[in-house]
Amino acid sequence: MPSFASPVLQFDESQLKHINDKLDSMTPQQILDWVSVTFSGLYQETAFGPSGNAITDMLSAQGNTVPVIFVDTLHHFDETLELARRSQQKYNFKLHVFKPEGCDTRDQFTAKHGDELWKNDDVVYDYSVKVEPARRAYETLNVQAVITGRRKSQKGDRASLQVVEIEKGTGLVKINPLANWSFQQVWTYLRANEVPYNDLLDKGYKSIGDFHSTLPVKEGADERSGRWQGSEKTECGLHKDYFAMRAAFAARKKKEQQESAVATLTSPVA
């Protein structure tokens, strides 16, 4: 079971509300300045989406060197992996890549989990490609606070997002400096500052995840409407309750083991 370091600063509910009330009126750059001097064990966690790219550029412009965590699900678009290389080359941040446990390639993942796990069991898939690698990153790097690119305008579970959140049960601090920005504000920033961005944005994509569950969106459609079409999902699990995700994963694996054992006992002897 992963162990979690306590954050440098621990806030009760009233203190956290006071902090968020203050930060809510600040610019993303001001928030990042505050974060950089407030927390140690600080990392940016990004899959190199538009918001994450804008944050990386803002940090670089401020001279703040924040290391980056990239969870490589082994199912990213080639364009995403290429952007990760371009971004690291331009901004020269320390990049920490974490992949699903025991897998370095997509073929290895398929050999271990079978074809199209995201269709057959999305709970096991989300936990295996996102949740477990991220938790391993936090533990390995002694992460105490992470900067994310989540925004309220992305709707779904993010509509009530706060600038600073503390994850229940783990104490991990999540900072969302672009919480109050729209997609258009992010896009304007990227273009105005010549920030590297995913080539798929020019092909109608806005929110870019794994290749098998990401589609372009129609003009005027919700930004994340191209993710997980046909399902009720709005998050991949990375920003859901960690302990609930882990319990669901354990329950699914236990059920699989029981079904496998029954099948073995009832199969005819050759």
C-alpha cells in the first residue's frame, strides 16, 4: 500500500476557504508565484494538453523550474508523445515518465491485460494506466503538491473546482491555477506566446486523452464532449477518490480470480 507524505502546510476547512477566496481573484501567474514559494515537493502533472502547456510556459517565463510528471498510459496519440519531446526540449524541465506497472510498451500491456481492456473493464483499465502509475510517481518522488491544468469550464466533475484542493485521505495538495479560465483564454495564450501545442488541436480536437476514446468535437460543443462518447464518464480516475478507485479495482480483480477458479474446476478433464 502506498505511503503518503504530509504536505508542508496543512489547512483546515476554514483556512482552505480563505486561501481559495484570496487566490480566486488572482491571475494564473500570481497563483503560480504563490505556489512556488509555498510548497516543497512541488511538481507539475500533465499529459501536455492545452492547459498544461500554458502552465509550463508561465512557469518558464517566471524562471520557476518545476519538474514534470507524465503518466504514459501506453495508449496516447503519437502526436502527444511528440509534443512531450518538443515541450521538454524547449523548456528544459526535468521529466519523470511513469507507465503501467510491469509494462514498457503497448504490446506488453496487451499481453498482460488482453485486447481492448478499456472496453472490457474500464475500472481496471483506468486504475492500471492512470491511477496506479500516478500514485507510484507520488510515492517515488515524495510529491507533496501537484499543479494540474483542470478548469471549471471543462464542466462535469470539474465544474465546482477550486484553485487549491486537498485530497482526502492522502493529504496531496492539488493546485489548479487555470481553474477560472475558459478554453478560449487558454488557446489565446498559446497562440500569443508561441507555446508548443498538440497538432490534433488543428484537427478539431480540444481535450486529448487516449487514442481509443478521444474524438474531435463539433464547433460550439463542450470541450470534453469528445472524450468517452457513449458513456457517462467525465474523468479517467486520476482525479477521482483514490481509495474508492483502488477498492473498485481490487473488487474487480477478486471477481476475475473467482470466476477463473470456477471455470477451471468445472472445465472437462482432457
